[in-house]
Amino acid sequence: MEKILPPIPVKRYFTIGEVGDLCGVKPHVLRYWEQEFTQLRPMKRRGNRRYYQHHEVLMIRRIRDLLYDQGFTISGARNKMQEILQSERDKKHSNELSLDGVEVIEIGDSELDNFTDNQSDVPIAHVSEQWLFVRSELFEIRDLLTL
């Protein structure tokens, strides 16, 4: 049974207690996971206090999901995390764009001319110069993303 976790606030650093609350695990479990998952390296300051960043909170949630929800062993979760991180590195190196949960539709210029404004059924290319500017900007962004 999946536990609903609270949203992660917009902060630069989180204490071990805050991360425990955000991820639904106790602080001693987080300290243990640091030993088992080498990718998990919170910054340590005075008195060995741990400070986690946003990406580490996300990683802990992923580890928690693998262990608690998907039933992986520590060893299996460690291997799966290595696979996931390697896959993400490969995507970055091959300049692929990761759009999780977003459907990407490939269309050409001629197809875009036939799109209409849902409110007026007027082709977008004929609505106004504003649309033409937005359209050209979107094509520029698309070209940058496909480099």
C-alpha cells in the first residue's frame, strides 16, 4: 500500500528530520541508507549535521518506493538505482530531453497551419500577429531541443 507523501517545499537544504517527514522514514533509516546507497551523499556541517538538497530528497523517495512499495531488497534496490542513474546520465550525454508524463507530438509546419483556436475555430496562423510570434518562438525552441 503506497503512502501519500507531502509535497517537497521550495528550500535549498533540508535537515535529516525534515527529510524523514517528507519521505516517510525515520532518521536512523536515512543514515543506514547513506551507507548502502553510495549515490546518497548529504552535505555535512558542524557537528556532523546532515543537510539534504532537493535532488537527494527525490532520490530517497525513489529508494523508499523501490524498497517499501515495489518489494526490492537493499541489494536489488541498489542495482536498480545504479541502472536508473546510468540511464539518466546516458540521456544527458546523448542530449535527449526527459519529459516524464508529457506526450510529445511531432508535427510539421503545414500541419500547424491547420490547427485552430478552440474558442473561435479560426486557424491559428490567421488569428493575429501575436500567434505568429508565439509560433515562431515555439519552432525555435523545438529546434534547440532537437540539437
